[in-house]
Amino acid sequence: MISKTQLQDGVAFKYQGSMYNIKGTIDEGGYYVANFAGYVGNVDKIGTKSFTVFTYVMSKEVKIKINYSECEPVIEYFK
């Protein structure tokens, strides 16, 4: 399980078989999720037990809530 602090620090994590990490800071206007190919979605909210990511597909908002317990930290780090 990844922690909120690890997530905000940009530690890579595995979620449903794929690797991601959080980029950005609140000072830069917010966080976003990226994978090896780049941007995946914006972080809407970072809570104590989960975080919410959203993006738009064909003008429709898609939102997903991800529990920290579903994410495993990964030693290798990509930028």
C-alpha cells in the first residue's frame, strides 16, 4: 500500500498492473497522474484513504476514485 506522503512525493506505484506516479505540486497548480507515455489524468482530490483522478474523453468527464490500499509502491522511479 502506498501512503499519501509517498504519493505526493512522486513515488511510482503499481495500480491494476500498470505503473504510474504523481507529478506536480500544489504550488504549481495541482497534481496529475502520469505513466511511461505521459499524462493520464488530473488529480481532483487527495484524501486520507484515497485519491480521485479525472480526465475528459470525447467531451465527457471520467472520474475514478483509487484507494491507497490498491496501489503498491515501486522501487524503480520514472520521471
